[in-house]
Amino acid sequence: MRKSVQVTLTVAAGVALAACGPNSAERANPCNAATFSEQACQDAIAKGGYYWNGAWFPMHYSHPYPYYYGSYQAYIANGGTVTAAPAGAYSQSAGSAERGGFGEAGAAHGEGAGE
């Protein structure tokens, strides 16, 4: 491959990666300092994951909430900016099913069974 083609491809890849972010289709972890959401982070830690635009993303958080809040505060104190998620991004959409179920029938079977 010629050097000019390699440079062009590298620049194009860099531009594409720069376009990706919490405001694009990429999901934003509510406990990350740059995308921190107080209530959504607390819920994610308690539930072992979070919803992003109606899809469930299981997540293991190795620290309690104060750790993530402290990281967020330090990030802000050092000049970091937080990119807020769109309204409702961390909520379960009306048509999606609870973990592992299919609509009301799946939710009924999942209730009380080891949760």
C-alpha cells in the first residue's frame, strides 16, 4: 500500500472514532465520570447493569456508589466535562421485556425465582 493511502486511511479512521461518543449511537455507562448520571449510576449498581435506549446491559460494578461519585467529582474538579445522556436513555422502554422473559409471560415466570 502506498504511504499516501495509509495516511488517508489513518486520518479517516481517526475522524470516525472522534465522531463516536455518548451523543452518538454508542451507549454511555452512567457510572463513568465523563457520562455520569447520579440516579442511573445508583440504579445500575443496585441492579447489576443498566438500560441504554431500552436495551439491557449487564454490568458488574466492583465498588460501591461513593467510589464512582468521588471519581466523578475529581473529574469535574480537574476540568472534565460531563456529556449528559438524552432524556430517557437510561429507562426501560415500554415494549421491552424484563431480564430473560418475553413480555408479560416471561416477567411472570421470572418473579420470585431466585431474584
